[in-house]
Amino acid sequence: MRNLFEIDAWKIVENKFDPSKQQQAESIFSIGNGSFGQRANFEEQYSGDSLQGSYVGGVYYPDKTRVGWWKNGYPEYFAKVLNSCNWIGINIEVDGIPLDLNSCEVKSFHRELDMQHGLLTRHFKVKLSNGKELEVQSIRFCSMAKEEVAAISYSVTPINFSGNVKFTPYLDGKVSNHDANYDEFFWIEDSRKVDAQKGIICGRTKKTNFSVATAMRFSFWKESELLTIHPNVAERDFYVENNFEHYLEKGISYTLKKYVAITSTMNHSDFELAAKAISRVRDAYTGGFDKLRQDHEQAWLKIWENADIVIKGDTAAQQGIRFNIFHLYQTYTGKNAKLNIGPKGFTGEKYGGATYWDTEAYCLPFYLKTADPKIARQLLVYRYNHLNAAIENAEKLGFKDGAALYPMVTMNGEECHNEWEITFEEIHRNGAIAFGIYNYVRHTGDREYLKQYGFPVLLGIARFWTQRFNWSESKNAYVMLGVTGPNEYENNVNNNWYTNYIARWCIDYCLKINEEIGGSNNKLMSEKEIKAMRHIVENVYFPVLEGTNIFLQQDGFMDKEQLSAHDLPLTERPINQHWSWDRILRSIFIKQADVLQGLYLFEDHFDIETIRENFDFYEPKTVHESSLSPCVHVILAAKIGNLAKAYELYLRTSRLDLDDYNHEADEGLHITSMAGTWMAVVEGMAGVRVHESGLEINPTIPEAWQSYTFRILYQTVPLEISIDKQQVSVKNIGTNDVSCSVMGQVVQISAGEAYLASI
């Protein structure tokens, strides 16, 4: 394990400025509030390497793809999450010399992300080229209490002089995406206005016509005294600023408090957009920084009451899990039904689209067990709202009669991923969505959702699978050709075991739900269609290694040279950054759980020896170069009793970005895999499962941990589960009694009571 920053249970701490880590730090120290977010760029000018990033939820641009768009069914664009107006800017100058950490002498530096309270702070001392020294302290947050508001407190103290210092708070909408396919600027300025101590910029995206208004106000203080200032104002294309010089006394702190409001047409009409931004920022300014900060901190403390996992005895593990939970809630709060969970959240531009299969496979279990059920329901209704688009996506590929293929990447239901082996072949995503519906229903018992929203989606997916299978005379079974499974280091393979298995399960589950909600009286399915689906369910082909319980990843898997990841030199890892794609595709090495992904989802279909045999076969071949990989392996390793491997991979998944295992944190964080980290603790170490028969808890504890405690919701009943070396405690902190299985013993736990069992 290599630690980029300090180990602390509640904080991410950087105690020395290292320009070579700056872009990694910009990602790791990012802040957001579910509505918008900001990379940890500096407020003041910085001329070193940096990836400026300010992102607004749901606002995107359809950047025309460079490859394949002329082919039938190929997406014409890749949806780009847009870099929007830079709202944090506060430039500082002394005698015409800018404060710039890339050009001045940095005498001390401390950057801190306080995850408990949602605050990003910096405290540093610098010496400018003219010999004058400054001490700067900044505090920044995106309000979790007022989701369209952010605030900055920026304090400057002269250390060895008294004299004039120039302050320039500004808004800059002239920002570009780093990953634009054609170096295009994606915004059109609609209006701007600037006045003393205030300003606003309104911009609109090309093609998609999303409008965003960014408004600022600020005040200036000498310690606790509010000062009257008379700033100059300036404006140019997509830019507004105030600037003023003020005489600063040696050793005295002067603070600029900047308030920002960001509104968009995701939530407001064009007509009211600017007025709403002005109103929001005025209210923040009037209420003051301290009140805004207090409300924000209280909102975070409320989240932590239910979402926290407390690990004693292992600070690195504790920091890792809190870092993951923190970024999950910064990305998605469930307040806006139009939004979903992007794989980079508000931390970077890579991956573009807002929704992947990650949401249903990894994020949904987290929100199901830590948040109000309506949040998970909302994530699934989001897919129902895109059903017609999924049917259109399938039609483009030649499917018919209501078959639905959900996109690999989307913002509005339309496929916008531009790599053919994923767009056309990684169709297992359909299965994850169906499994998400099943998972939600068994957690909540919400049959009304299933009938109104879930079944139409299941039916569209089942129709797709029915048409995607074809009959093989030689195998006397249904096969599925030309797919890419979860392991993206194999493309265009036949009979990927995971895809075949989840496809068959989807069809079978659809038939069961059809029977449940009306059977032959339900006019959505004909008897002919039902019969055809049943024939497929009973006759799907699965590749198996003869004489074993090992399910082959695909038909040709044993034709590959059977190597282990330990055979790879460290100098060639990660292989996706050192090998050609051709070499990767021909190799045995697995990017992420594939067969094991299926054994995780459907573990109650298999005995423990089958799971162990497959784990021992596949894990040594897995290089874990997907962020989604380690967490699934943790869960299975814990289940089969391999706690050493479970703990090793837990640290990898929980600290994937903190320690930058895959050397890509500079591009943004792996938000959706962070939910997998939570699963690694709750479903892995603690053995929490929700089956159709009820809740089960079969805990283990890593040797390095003294104890761990967390809360879950089960059918709206909150439970607090504590595990140490001797016992497990399950406390019912709700108002209704609950039944569950603890260490194989079925128990009834009354409201307010706890059940204890020895480990």
C-alpha cells in the first residue's frame, strides 16, 4: 500500500505541497452536494499542471464521436459531462506580482478534506518573488443544506509587511473540456452582468440547450469587522469580476467571503433561471457564512448517523470506507429524480455519461440499505422512464416486438458509448437492471412498484434476451454469440457464462412475475411468447470445465495460455497501460469479476464448494484493473473463509483512489465502485444478505480489526450491527419488530432490543 496522503480516520490530509500530485489531489479533495461539484482546484491563480473542473448535475453535450458513427446502430455521439463556469476564482496580487503556488516559494502547506463536516480547507505560507510573505487560509464547501449554493472564506495575512493587496473575485465561463473530441467549446453565453460585490453569468449548451446561471456575491472583513469597499468592476466574453486594493496591516487577517449560487434548467425554467440564482445567492449572503456553514455541517452529521461504518483498530481501513461513503453522498443524494450516478461523479470528465450498469449492480445495494427506500425506487423508476428509448436502441440493432436494450452509457436513455465492443456486445448490462428490480423488491416488498414500473422493464429485457439467444444444432441448446462479458479483456466471445446465466435468469424471473401479476389474464404476453421463453429457460448452454465445478468464462477460455497474475512483472502492470490491446485480448488475464460476478449475484444457486472452486481458479488470473473488481472478490473470499485475501482486496477497493492503485486518480475518482467498497464490508465481512426468505447475518472479522459497527435498513426497520472478536450484536433501533437469521439462528428482535450471538 502506498499512501499519497496522511492516514486519518475522518480526514484526508496533505502536509506538503507537491506539484506532481496536484491533479490527483484535485480529484481526491473534490467536493459536491448531489446538485453540482468542484474539483479541488485552487481559488487563486495557478500556472502549474491542473485540470479545472466544475460540473453541474445532468448538464451534458452530445460530442460527435470520431469513430464508427456511420455504421448502422452505432451511437452518433458520446455524452460529455461539461466543465462549466469556474465559480471559485479569487486572484491575489501584491505589487503586481500574483500569488501563484507554482512560481512562489511555498514555506508551508496544509490541505485538508474534513469528511465528517464536508469542508475543504487550505492553510499555507508563501514568499513572493519580491520577498513579501503571506499566510493564506481558505474554507470551501458545496452546501448539503441548500443544494444550489456554495461558499468560500478566503483569508490573507501579511507576515513581514504592511501594504496594499489586490483581490479579484470573479466568475469565468470560458472553460473547456479537456476531452472534447474536436476541441469544440460547448457553451454559448446568453447574458452577463456585474456590479459592486456581485455578478452573474448565464450560459447555454450547444445542441442540448441546457441553461446554467452562476451568480456571486462577496463581503470583505478585517478580522471580525465588516469593511466597506468600493471595487472596480470588469467584464468580457463569458467573464465578470470585481477587483479592489486594500491596505493590509502586518499580522492582521483579512477575509473575503464569497457566496455562489448555481441554477440550471434541470430544475428551473429558462424564464426564472437567473432570478433564482440571484435570489439564492442573496439569501446566502444575507444569512452569512457561519450560518450557511453550520447548516451544511448539520446536514452532513445527519447523513453520517445512518451511513457511517466505524472500524476500530485499523485507521487506514477506517479512512478508506469513510472516503468512499463521503463521495457517494456528494454525488447522489436522491433529491432530484432526473439525476443518476455517474462513474466519476463531480470529480472529472472521463467516462462522460451519467448512467452505467454500475448503478444497479453496485450503487443500488448501498442506497437500499442506508437511505429511505424512495431513493432506490427513484433510481429504478429512472430506468422505467427510459424504457421507450431502450426499445429504440434495440430496434437500431435489428430487434423488434418491444425488445429493450438499455444503453451502456446514457444521459437521456439513448446509447452514447463509442467503443463497438461495448456498445454492441457488453449486453449483460440489461441483466444488471433486471437484477436491480429483483433486489429492490426483496428488500422492500414493494409489489406495487413491481407491477406498475418493474414488470414493463423486465418484459422488454426478457424479449431482448429471447431474440439474442439462437438455437445451436450441434449443442442442441440455446447459445449466445459475439458478446463481451464483465471482463472487458475478452471481446467478441461466444457463450460468456455470466451473460448466458443472467439472461436465462431474467427470462425466468419475467415469467414468474407475469404469472404473479395476472398470468393469462395479463394481456402483455401471449401464450406463444410464454412458451418460447420457457423453452429457452430450459435449454440454455453453459460452458463447463469437464470433470470440475468450474464454469468456463467462455467457450475458448481454456485455449489460452494458463498463467497467473503473479507471472506478470510489476513493470508491466497495469497491463492496460503497458500492453497492446491485441496482446491483452489474447491473454488469460481478467480485468474484473466475470464468472465470479454471477456467483456473487446468484450465490444462493450454488453450494459453497462450487463457489470456492471457481474463486480459486479465477482470482489468481485477475489483475483487478477495473475499479469494480476487488469488492466482488472481497465478498466471495469472506464467504469461503479466505479472510486474508478478503482483507487484502478490501484495502485495495477502499483505497483504490486514495492510494491511486491504477495510476488514474488524476482523471477523477471511481464513484460507483465506492458503493462496492461499502458492500465489501457489509455483505463481505459482515455477511449481510437479503434473500426472498428474509435477512441473514453471518459475520467474520479481519485480524487487523478490533471491531466494526454500521447501520442498515431492512424493510424500513433500522438495525445497528456491531461485530468484534467475540460476538455480534444486532440492535433494533426502529419502532417495529423484525425477524432475521443471525449465525444460522432465526430470531425475533423487538423494537429497542438487541440480540447477541458468539462468533
